[in-house]
Amino acid sequence: MNSREMAKLACDALAEKKAGGLSVIDIQNISVIADYFILADGENQNQLQAMQDFVEEKLGKAGVFAKQIEGNHKSTWILMDYGDIIVHIFSKEDRLFYDLERIWRDGTVIDPKDL
């Protein structure tokens, strides 16, 4: 499975759990750490956890497993590192505070529907 297909699966899982502000940043031409950043936010910690669990389930069924996950059921920022894609799940407040879109503005923003 290539990184674009992985990103699509992750985005579909997040969308199914009603993720807010779903966004994809293509960073493959500006960084070696990954091909895509996927960003989403949720209303509360239960939703953040549900999004994390569903991304893990969907990618796991496809044979793709996280190399590392930072954050837990009390976190307001969960980072899921799948190597070629990195999924960031935030509370709305943390997403505004850390503003990864600004930090990675040299990347190309892709509409998740275009994956």
C-alpha cells in the first residue's frame, strides 16, 4: 500500500467519526520525515479517542500498523506515526495554538476528497 492510499484510508476513518477541519498536507518534496500530514480536530476527548481507534482499526485491517503513537485518552493532541503518513488529531484549541498548517506552509494542501 502506498502512502497516498494510506492517507485516503486514514482520512476516510476520520471523516466517518465526524472529524472537524480534516486537512492533508503533502510534505514529500520538503521533508524526509513523511509524505503526508493528516490533520483533524474533535469536539471532546471521547471523539478524539474514537478517531484514533478507528484510524488504527482501518489501517490495521489493511496491514498497516503505527510505528509510534503519542498521546492517550486524556490527551488533546494525538500523533500517530505510520512512517509515510503522520496523523495529528487535536482538540480545536490545541490545533489553533500549534498551527501546523502555518509551520508546514511550504507543503501542498490537498483536499482529502482528492486522494
